[in-house]
Amino acid sequence: MSVPVPGQTGDPGTEVPVCPRHPDRVSYVRCQRCGRPTCPECQRVAAVGVQCVDCVAEAARAVPAQRSVLGGRVRAGAPVVTLTLIGTCVAVFLLSRVFPGVTSALIFAPVIGEREPYRFLTTAFLHANFLHIAVNMYALWIVGPYLERMLGRARYLALYLLSALGGSVAVLLLAQPDTQAWFTPVVGASGAVFGAFAAILVVLRRTGRDATQILVLIVINLVLGFVVAGISWQAHLGGLLAGLVLGTVYAYAPKASRTLWSVVGTGVVTAALVLAAMVKYGA
């Protein structure tokens, strides 16, 4: 792009090259790809010469996205979904310390789930105390980034949320209206974390890696749920099963139809969990 700037080079009307992005800046350096003038702010050093930011961006879009062996898009930088989940849990925990009403508004118990079904999921972002949230978030930080990288952001988030839902549904299914369990609230991301444990077990086996350590971790934590008071083994079991099913679908889906399998598998698990809850309440 050039504009006439009278008197700049000695001849009236001489065109002076200016940067298309910053028309107020004169630039005699041109992009090696498109030939347009580019100011210092818009210049990017290339293998040969200088390119403008528009050409660099266009070239980047033309490069096929790198994929993991399970189809997850390989991205540079931090694990965004994992950090967002951890940040949300921490934010809700701090809010609940300041405003106790947050807990009562989001917590799940079988007795209230039918009237306010959103609690099936929101309770997974609540935690009873600092130790509770610290253990769950540490576990999520250990396994989350690997799953996010292998499965991709969308499938990883779906697995996390449906594992959380599976934990709450299991609590509902294993409680009876005439028992205390029907009125006992449960909180925590443990169901979702157990779903991540199960998925990473499947992913490690699918990729030919040793899964002994994660298997031992799952067994130990399941046993603790039965022997330590105040731990909802039902939520752990439900999250584990949901994560196992989804992890298997995601990891073993045929490459040629991976997206279709993932969408259908996610939909089937979601429908199964919702239907199970509806049948329980309707019984």
C-alpha cells in the first residue's frame, strides 16, 4: 500500500510506501511473501527475509494441526481446561467460606436432586475443607494435563463433567428414600477425579505403557472410601465407571471415525445417566 505524500522525496505526488496495518507509518521494508510494506511492529523474521504478520498467520493456518495418538490436538502452553477446572473449584471454595449460602445452593443430596437437577454437577465444585480440596486438586493436576493432551480439550472436559455426574447418580441409585443416605449431602470433585483415574488407566494400556501405578492408586483410594468415615465410596464408584466407559470409547475409537464415536459415546453415557436418575426418582 502506498499513498501520495507531496514533497517527501522531492517530486510532488511521489508515492511513499506505508504499512497497511498502520497507514501513518512509512515503511520501505516489504514482506517476502505478499510484497506489501510492513512496519517494524508488523515484521516477523522468516527463514529468508521478513514477512508480515498476516502472511505468518495465513501460513500457520495452512499447517495441519498436530494430533496425539488418540486424536487430541497438541497445543503449546498451559493445560487450559485443567487450570480452569482447578480455578473454578478454588473460587467456589473461597466463596463458600465467605458466603455459606453458596454451599446450600449448590450441594447435592438425593432428596433434592429431582427438584433441582443442576446440583448433580454443581456439587462437584464444592469441598468440605482445605484438605479435601487440596487432595482433589493435586490429583487433578497430576492426571489432568496428560489426559487433556491425549484426548483434546473437548473430550477431556466431557469426561470430567460426566464422571462428576456419574458420581452423583451413583449416590442417588445406592440410596433409599427411607434411609438417612437419602438426606445426606455429598460434595467434592472425587467422582470426576476417579473418572480421570479410570480414563488414564485405559489410555496408558491403549498406548502400551505400564499402568500398574495408576491401578494401585485406584484400588487404594477405593478401599479408603469403604474404611474411612465421611468418604462417599458411592461417588467414587460412579465416577470411576463413567470414566472407564468414556475413556474406553475415546481411546479405542477407530481413527477414521473417531469424532463420530466420541460424540455418540458421550451422548449415550449422558442419556444413560439421566435415564437412570429419572427411573430412580420415578420408582
